[in-house]
Amino acid sequence: MLAEPRGFCAGVEKAIKALAWMVRVFEPPVYCYHEIVHNRHVVERFRDQGVIFVDDVADVPAGAPLMLSAHGSAPEVVEAARARGGAVVDAVCPLVTKVHHELKVRSRKGYTVLYVGHAGHEEAVGTMAVAPESVRLLEHEEDLDTLDGLGDEGTPVALLAQTTLSHDEWRGLMGRPGSAFLISGCPTAAISALLRPTVRRR
């Protein structure tokens, strides 16, 4: 029997506390862009308190209070949220903010950034939208086969990872013999972005 993981990282705990504060302070309904965490019990508890979860900020009435979830949001989503005129609380996890910053910095310096993550996950979508012209998603080992020649002309390459990945998921790509990851100069920096509670639980 394998126990299910329990508990949240500090970033998620902060987001839950912030949404609880919004529920106390604002008249219902309070809106939240995406489910605040991937936890049915937490989400249902907030629904019972009048929180409405949406997948498009256009569904939020003008002037209504809105929280952006811990997974992080694309820059255009943040801009659209603020343009609606209501109170906006961006509860993005600090580690996700760190990854967004690193992507922006590397993009400005001309890097091609290989982002290891899950296609369609809120965090991956938000992160890749920071610099879509500079980032390429790697989700499966076979994705490495599409990288032939990357960096051959001296273009620098950097690695970043979705913070909720486990070390097992990361090693599955990193450990492939002869993988294109050998061209990267900063695997340690990418691994350090993994959430420590996630690594411990897995």
C-alpha cells in the first residue's frame, strides 16, 4: 500500500490563506482564475463559501474581486485581470515567479530555453507564455529527438522545470544516455527550482 501525499508547499498555503482572507473581506462572490490548488476538498470548501472558479478572466464581472492561482498566470492574463477594475490578488507561488524571471532573463540574453513540464498544466501554460518565442516544451523522453542540432551554432541553451515535477520525472529526461541535455550548462539551477515538499513526498 502506498500512502497518498498530504500537505502543501509554502506557496500554496499562502494562496489558500489569501483566498480565505478575500472571502472574509469582500462581498460574495469572489472569483478565482483556475482552481487554487489541485485538491478537491479545498476547492469544494471554497465553493461552499461562495468562490467561483473560472478558466477565463473574461467570465469575471467588471469590478469583481479576483484571485490568480498559485500556479502562475500568463502576462496577458494578469493584464486582463487588472483591466477589469476590481481587486486582484496574484497568489503565484514564489518559486514559480523565480522560474518566470529566469525565463525572461535568459530570453533577453538570446537563450533557447528547454522547459521540462506537462503540456496543458496551468503552470506550464503560464510559464511558457512569458517568452513563447524562446521556450520549447519537453514532456517525454522522445521529445529529445526533436532537439538535434540545438546549440550547434553557438546559441546558448538553458533548462527550466515545472516546479511540481518529481525528481523521477526529471531524471527520466536528464538520465537518457547521449541526451541533448548535455549541451546545457545549468542543470543544477533547473533542478533547484523543483518544490522541496514535492521532492520529499515523491
